[in-house]
Amino acid sequence: MNSCKSSRDSDIQKKIDYEIRMRDGACKLLAACSQREQALEAAKSLVTCNARIMAYMAELQKMKEAQVMQRMARRPSDSSPIDDRLPCKGKVAISDLRIPLMWKDTEYFKNKGDLHRCAVFCLLQVGAEIYDTDMVMVDRTLTDICFENGIVFSEAGPGFQLKLDLYSCCTEEEFSMGSTPKKLASKLSSSLGRSSGKKVRATLDPGGSSPVSNGGGSPLLLPAPTVPGPKYHLLAHTTLTLTSVQDSFRTHDLTISGNEECSFWLPLYGSVCCRLAAQPLCMTQQMMAGCLKFKQQVGDNPNWTKIYGVLKGTNLFCYNRAEDVEAKVEPAFTIAINKETRIRATDKDLQSGVQSISITNRYGGEEVMHTLVAENHDDTQRWMQAFWQQFYDMSLWKQCCDDLMKIEMPSPRKPPATISKQGSLYHEMAPPLPASSCEGLLLQDNAVSAEIRALLSSYYNDSY
């Protein structure tokens, strides 16, 4: 048990270390970007990395607290019973994400006023699982913000809270390019004159006090607020729970942050539309399987038939042989196991000494009872525990156990395009950097460091 906990601690610590490296790479890429869209993608990655680091740290802290509470519960003075029963996990999927916009008539229909454009994306979190959507450019030509890619959380419990945060960044805002080369700074200096040029050079030329350098050879782990470049701001948020789950398209309220004075502001309608589905493991995996005997009453004499039972979802599937399950042969018959089903283990028969399991369902106005017998007493107890666990999961997952909801696994996303080797102002004008500067910024002569590109590429490949 202790080795298992230690392994989980180690896994989370590795995830934290990985995200810290990714954040470091995103900071350096953001400092090296000369194209706005690439800078927006790098800033988006920075927000996602920071959110994951905080989530993993919170998860690590929660595990430490649980270990302390467990040790305290084992003290002899604490004689209260502990319920070790836990609900099953499940998948929660959100898709068809739409956020309607409410432009003024003069902006949308008459196309008047300044063309206000923002880059937006959603950050979605369940526990320590965090995913981001693709970045979408939004202006008055759109009536809805649409995120096409679906997202699936694989380790959700029935008490899950799906936090949806909408981030926005104004694309018209000027942002500092931390990687502007010295040659460009010199050209601007000569064009603007001596006094103004000195100020521009001081701004563009990173030195010992620059946020992208620590005055030495090693790169800094930079917090998001100090990194030069575009900044994303929280525009709206909401939290979805089990009550929001329905196998159809629904509308949910959004809490809007900021106001019209903010540069990142967009006229949201105040709602988000999406399909939120859930698949508890008790609906998709077999929770118990084994040999049973089924009682058939023939006249006054009972006839016992050997079957192979599989408890899955809202049914106990009864096969003639165990091999029929893997061969995908239709079951001989099925017994419903739902919230209305009554199951009990009978007392041992005085003559045979056998303990049976009775399953009672109501069909229309008539009660139908099925009687089963396991191979031995221990198997009977295991079957009863499996049934009680199934009822327990159904009571917590509620409507998700009425019918199996459909969830499609999203296709892998492509990473955003990295800085091209030609055509960029940075690559046209960047002079060779001294060795110490290369160590600090991890930049090559005419390209962004291969290390940074590899980090961000693996970031997108591993996240989806």
C-alpha cells in the first residue's frame, strides 16, 4: 500500500516537472516570437501549463492530507466504522461547444465602428485533468464562438465539477517582442533620431534586468505576468456538474468577467451551449462474471441449468458457456438490474444446504423472480457485493445509468505551426548570438531552438 502511494506521488511529481519544463519552453518561445499568431499560441500554452502545475500541486496536497487522515483513522482510540466503498469512475465528455455573441446592430448588421478582434480559447478542468481547446479568432463577423474539438475526461467521479474558463486576448494590442534582434533595434534607432532611438534600443535590447534574462548564462523559470508578449484574460467561466449531464444539446449560464472598457472584452450573450455526456465504468465494463445455476420450475420439480453470468450496465447477461462472451454470441437470456430491482440472498435450504440469490423485477403490474445459485458460499458473497456496488454506483451516477450515453473519442490535434524558417522578420534580421546569450535564451543563429520546438511538439502530442 505504501509503495503504491509512493508511486502515485512520484507520478504526480513527474507531471509537475514536465509541465514546468513545458512552461519554461513556452516562455522562451514567447520571447523569440516575431509573428503575432505564434505569440498568441505560445501565450495560450503558458496559461495551460500554469493551470496544470497548480492542479497537480493541489492533487499532491490532497493526497498528503488523505494519507494523514488515514493514519489518524487507524488509531485504536478511533473505533468508528469506516466505509471503504467507493463509487466507480467514469468518462465525462464535452462537445459541440458554442458561445453566442450579442453584437450591437450597428456593428453586426451595418458593419460600422472599429473591427475589434480577439483570440479566444477555453480551458476545461475536472480534478487534475486539464485540456485546452483550439484558439479561435473572433470579430463582429461571427455570431457564435465555436469550438469543434470534443474533450473527454477519463477519471471523473460522480461528484465531478467541470470548470470551463473562457480566455480572451485582444489581437490589436501592441505587445513587446522580447526577441527583436539588435540589428532591428539599430535600424529603429537611426530612423527615430538619437534621443528617441536610445529609448527604443533600451526597450528592445534585453539586458541584465530584462525579464527574459537573469544576467547570467542559465535561463529563468518565468512566471506568466513577467513574460513579454500578449496576455490572455479570463472573460467568462462556469462550472458543470452531474445535474448538467444529458444526452442532448443544452444551454448553461456563464458568469462574465470584466466589462466593455477591457481590451479583451467581447459581447457575450451570457450562456454556453454544449453536449455534456457521461459513461460510468459500471455501464461499460463487466463488474462481475462467473458460473451460476439458474432455477427453472418444471411442474412441482425445480430444474437447475448451468449458465455463465456477466454483470454489466443495467443487465445480468446469462450465456450458455463462458466462451460465448469472447465469441460475442448473443446471451441465452437477460435479467434486468436497475434501480427498481430487488435482490436478496436467501437462507440456506435445509435439505440441500445451498444459499440462493433471488432477483425480482416488475414488468407491467406483475412481479417476476429469478433464482440463481453460485458454486459456493464465497462466490455467493462476491456476487452479492457486486450487486450492492452496482446499486451504489447507480444511485450516485443517477441519470447516467438509465441508458448508455454515446461518447466519441476525439481525434489527435495537430500542434500549431512553429516559426517558419523564412519570411519572418526575426529570421531575416537575427544576427549570430554570443555563446552566453545562446545559453540564456536557447536560440540558434537563424531559428528558434530545436529544444523549444521539440518541447512544444511533445506537449501537444502528449496532451491529446
